[in-house]
Amino acid sequence: MRMTRPREITESFRLDRVLKSSRSGIVFRATELATGRGAAIKLIVPSCPTDLHICREQFLEAMDTWRELSPPAFPTLFDSGFTPDGSAFMVMEFLEGTPFEALVGIEPARVLRLTLGCIESLSRLAERGVFHGNITPQNLLARSLGTEELPLVLGFGTAAFRVFMGELTGAVLASDALEYAAPELVDPHAGLARANARSDMFSLAAVLSRMLQAKVATSPEQRVSVLFSPNVSQALPGSGALGNLLVRLLDPAPECRPATWTEVTDELAQLVPPEAAAPTTATQTAPEAPSGTVSLSLSELPPFPPAPAESSLPSAPPAPPVEHSGSTQPMETVPDEEVAAPQPPSPVGLADESPPPEVGPPELGAVETTQPLLVESAASDEAPAPYEAERTMAVPIHRLT
């Protein structure tokens, strides 16, 4: 037998408050003095002092397996041991969740997924010959991790520190554990009995039936019947196969239950309906324009041609000065009829004195622009008053109908 030095819990931890208290033990919310890390400490009182050495060996084996395997649905184990008065203690990660008891009546598919998560951890322990023995709706919780919902298995270690003799079981187990315990663990004629994989199967099946609100009955001939409500039957297409599985798991005779957790997992996994795909958001698109039409906005119109720059003709250079000499020269005369009457100079670009063409009203949708054109006279030294000429350009715009 391994020897471990008894330790006082308060040497390393400060006990903050009581989380749960029952006839089998007390659970504290505590803080580690050295690191300030929060933890949960479970203190299990001895039930049968005469068999204390058996209980200690079972407990140490269970703690070693827990620490080595770290089952995914179990909290992390920090420390374990015994106190000077012979009680066993466990220091574990403090996690919070919702007990299965508070989730009775939720979607059946959700119940099955949580149950499969519990089985995964229980099967790992069973492969090493270690079993839970204290499965109840209060010791199974659901917790949220991001977008996932994961199971949390508590209550482990209590059964390992017990010797299940029929006449003593009622004194060492809590009342809620008795309701879900396998018959062979509470039968006064069963003699010495320990928790095993098949007793854990019975307890988990009883919790599953409670979650699904199924009616379970056992006849005097020890035949089990399971009846689901219409809502559960409609939500689970394989409710008939699930009922048959529960009948086998809840059989009073342990040998009639499945031999391994693998059998239970294979059958239960086929009954879980697939998760519904997330709905896709429809993308609204603008309606296409009817064929044969052209959509044109004012911002898409071609730019107007630039207005011509103001033109200014240079004036004629001044005539050179006439030098007068003392001598006179006769002037050549021209007949009157050959001399043409002087004509006034015409403005550049407006030699045609015909009236400008009439400009009618612009067409519907036309854009009219007016830009002044400044023209100077070429024969006058003084700048005449500016002459404004209008240039009209119509740009047709197709109207959408």
C-alpha cells in the first residue's frame, strides 16, 4: 500500500465559500495562496473506517488515471491527497456550467450531443479499469466555449473512496445519486459491489431518459419499457432505435447491458440528426435595363468643345512720314468716273450682311450653352463695342421609358 503524508488543505489554499454540501462531502471555492489561482476543492469524508485502506487505494488509482488521461469533459486536476482526519481531497480547475437537471426538455439532438461528449471521457477511464460511479443530473453540466456547447463531468472520485455494500449504500451515497444508481449497487443482497462500466451505463441512461422526459417503467418480470412524447418522436427520426438502446442500458440485469462504451457510442452516433446549415443571406441585385434602351446621365455627356479665343487683328502700321522738299512735283490726276467711292471696312468674319438664320426652340432634352465671341474691327484704332454671337449645341438625351 502506498503511503502519502497527510496534509492540511489550509496550508496552501484559502477556503472562500461552500459551493455544495452533502452527506458524502463538501465542495469549496478556494484560492491558491502562492499563485492566487482560483480552484475548487472537494473534501470526501470516509464512510467505513474499517475498510479505509481499500478506499485509499481505489482513490489513489482514480486520481492517477485522471491526472494522466485528462479526459476532455473533466476539469483539470491540480492536486489530491488525504487530510490528517482520514478524509480525501481533490483540488481541481474551477469551471461553471448549467446542470443537466435545468436543461430538461431541450432539443433532443442537443441532448444526444452532450451525452456523446460525456461517453467519450467515461470510455477513456473505463479502458484503464476506472469508473465514475456517481453520475447524476447535478454532476453533469453543459458549458459554453466560444460557439460550442461542451459537457462537463463532475462528481468523480466520490465513488472511488467508497465500498459499495448493499446495506451501507444508502448511508454513503447522496439521495440524488441513489435515484440514478444501478440496481446492483443498492441491492442489499448483492454483497460487495463496485462501480463498473455497466453500472455507469445504467446511470447515464437514466439521466438521458430524464432529459428527454421519457416514461420508463419496469414490469414485475423485470422488463423495461421506454415511451417518448410525440414531440421527441417527431424531432428524432430514429426514436424507435433510441428507445431500444435505452431498454438495454436500463436492464436490471448487468449482463444484459452492452459490454463496452464503444457499442453505445456507435449506436447513439447514428441517431443524432445533422446540424442545420446556417441560412444564407440573399443578395439583392439591381434590375437590368430593358434591351434596346440606353441609359445616359448628364455626367457621361461628352465635353463641349472649348470656346475660340478672342482674336484681335493688329492695326495697320502708321504710314511713313512724308518729307517735304522745296521742289514741287506735278500730281497725276485721275478722272472722276474712275475714282470709286470709299467703302466702310467690314468686320472680320461678318462680311456677309445677311441676317442670321432663325434659331428655333431647342429640342426636348437638348442642352443649350451660350458663349460670347468678341470681335474687333480691323480698320479702326478704337475698339468697337463687343459683339456677342450665340453658339447653340443641342445634345440629345435618350429618355428611359
